[in-house]
Amino acid sequence: MRKNMSNMSARGGSASGGENKKVSEREERVKKLEELKKLKINPYPAKVKRTHEIEKVLADFKKLEKSESKISIVGRLRSVRGHGNLTFAHLEDGTGKIQVALSKKELGAENYKIFTKLIDVGDFIEVEGTCFKTHKGEDSVMVKQWKLLSKALRPLPDKYKGLQDEEDRLRKRYLDILFNPEVREMIEKKSIFWNSMREFLAKKDFLEVETPVLENTTGGADARPFVTHHNALDMEVYLRISMGELWQKRLMVAGFEKTFEIGRQFRNEGISPEHLQDYTQMEFYWAYANYEDGMKLVEELYKYIAKQVFGTLKFKIGKFDIDLGEKWEIYDYRDTVKKHTGIDVLNTDIKQIEKKLKELKVEYDKKGFNLTRAVDNLWKYCRKSIGGPGFLINVPVFMEPLAKRIEGNEDFVQRFQVILAGSEMGKGYSELNDPLDQAERFSEQQKLRDAGDDEAQMEDNEFVEALEYGMPPTCGFGISERLFSFLMNKPARECQIFPLMKPKNMKYETHNG
């Protein structure tokens, strides 16, 4: 290393003040960056030497200490404290944190001075050294050599306070994760959540598939889609609002018997603690099965996920104490609404329901309001008092355009919804495979769209054509990441790693040295 150290700036600490102080600390770090470059030290090298992860060092510490063999570890500096000719620091990688000691005697005066003057908390470094215990008994590494891997230009937040502002926590999630182990744990659990679902279905011989994200017509749900323009084909397309429901049912026509997909879907609707616009969903389709078969499989699936992710079947969700191991109840749609509101959903009209909604102080979107939306709002009021776990069944046919009618009770469809802690945690049904009935229901949905209901489903004549080639009896089911957020007892937005945020007006600070 070059020995011209006359222009080295004073050491900078971590952030603890207002915005002006943060800016000045950034400027100090930029100056240090320039000093490092003058010393021919690459502040952002690509090559790293790493023999051990920190977790492994701590696990094998006695053996490594006894052998006196050199090890090389890497990570971010989380603390630095100097004691004249000796400096202690904590180095953290993705597996753990360990103390490292740097001495003027071991490193040499020049190399030690560079570290103490130009390296800050937050920087990434590589150290090579040997294991030893301090006089206080702390497992540590005596550094023989060090190397800068990445110079941090902004100081980390105060290690005790972290990020206090809720918006900052979500906008700068990388810092939230860095300072809050529970956020990191949540992300790891979410990975297990989806992998356990994938594992469960694979064991049941379901085939994982991928279906289009861009569609000519949205299908499989009642939702407002995002619209975009496809330049190459010069046409408007929609981001999917379901996990390929109408595509997976085409695969049933094609002869596949068990398929599922896990992916992102998009709904251009309101934000609430339960609702997201860009989120992950799973849907499966199971030929030669009906909704009763689906309920049995789904109950088994939910219990499996809970055990794999949380190690328990008992949860506190909002005001409800939930035990997935208890008997799952059956709730009749018509009876439940009548019990809680006095309204018979098969013998009512919009005026009567509007009067009841006003009486119950239920707010609702009046755009495109119709009988279907009116009944749905009434049901959403009722479900808030149902803890579950259980299944909602016997939904009126006008509420569901894609499910088979119940034989001998044609006013209702073979649909089921998981009810948990006052909300819906998944929906499935015996899929409608009568092409003429499907075409008629699509037509009724299109009339609702034409009347202003932009959540009603679109006509899809190509799908009806596929049904005309024959689709076997099939059960379909879908569940979104809302289930994970409920089991975590957190708002859905907090359970996303990087939730969508409005852009912050921020001028990028540059430095020309």
C-alpha cells in the first residue's frame, strides 16, 4: 500500500442526528473513498477469498483455535471501537456475527492506520486471521490481513433505535431487515410457506405449470385488472387477476389431471390490511374431483403448512384464537346472512340491501353497484364475526360464474371458501364444464361490465370453445399470501419484502473528485 497518508480525513461514526448531519457524514465518507483510490485501494473489488462462514467458525471454534490454522471470513462491520494500538470490531455475514481484533503490531503501522482512518461501520471487509479467546472469554479472530470489499457511503441508522418511521421501514426495507431480526425471520418463514405448499402438492402428484401473465381477457375472478399496451402486437392487454384459472382448465381439457401454479397476480383495487394489488397466489386443478374432495385436501394442506412454517396449529389472529386442529365447521351462505342481517339473499332486491347496509353502517363502492355487489357487501359484514376454521358453502349461482350448480338445488353452486379469523382464506369449487351454461354466465357477466361493474368477468369465447371439446369433472382452488399474513397476525403489506410505495422526490447526490 502507498505510504502517503497526509491527507487522510478523520474517522466518521454512525448516524445519530438529523438530515444535515447525515449529509455531512456522507460527504466525509466520499472523501475517504477518494483517499482510498489515491492509495490504489479498490473500494469495490469483485474477487473475495472466503474459507468459512461465521456460523461455521463459531460452531468449530475450539478446533480452529487449537489448530491455529488461518481462516478467511467476510461480512459487514457492525461496530468498531478503538483502543490506541488495538481495535475491536464485529463482523457480520448472513449466518452470524463474530468479534475481530486488529492490532498495530500484527498489521503494521501503515495498514493499521488505513483501517482506523478510512474504514467505517457499514463497510464490507474480508479478514484473514486465527481464532482466539479474549481475556473476557469472547470467541474472536485475530486479524493478520484485511481487505476492503465495499465502501458504504451512507451511515447506518442508530443500532439501538433503527428506523422509527413506518414509511421509512417499508421504503428502506433493506435497513429494516438489517436491524430487525424478526423481519428477516418473517422473510425466511414466507419462503418455507410457499415451499411447503409446493412440497405438499408435489407429493400428491400435482404438476407445477406456468401460464400467461399477459392476457387478452382476464378470467378466473371478479376483480379490476391493470391494463397495459403491447407494442409489438399493438393491442391492449391485461395483467392476470387469477393464477391462470382458465389456462389450467384448458390443461384439464388437454388430458392433465393434476396441475398447480404459484406466481404473481395483479388486481387494480384498494389497499387495506388484507388486500394487496401485486401478490403471490397458488391455484390447483384436480380432475375427477369435486368441491367436497377439495375441502378435504385443503384442510390437510393448511395443517401441513402451519406445522412446517410455525410448528403449531394454534394461532392468535386479531381478536380470534384459532386452532386448525379442531373440527372445521360448515357455514351455509344463505343461512348465515339471514341469521346476521335478516335478509334472504334469494328473495331480496338492491333497495332492501342498501337500506340494511346503511343501517349496519357498511361503506361500499357505489360505482357499478348491482345485486351481486350488494349481496357480497352484506356477506362481508357477516363474516367478520366468524372465527373458524371452517368452510362456507351453498353460494347463490348469481355470485359465481365459474362453478357447477348443486344438483337438485340449482339456485346454488358447489363452491367452498375457507373462513378464518373473520375473513376468506381461499376459494374453490367444482368447476363448471358445461360449455353452454358457461357461455350464458359469461354473457350475464358481460352485461354487468357494460352497466359499469368493472369487476365483473369478461366474456372468453375461446375458453368456451375449449370446453366444447370436453373437460372432465374438476375441482379448482386458490389461495393467496393473505393466509401467510394472517398466520403471522400482521397486515398483508408488512409481510411483503418490498411493498409498492409512491416514489419519493429525491435528488441523487453525486461527487466529482
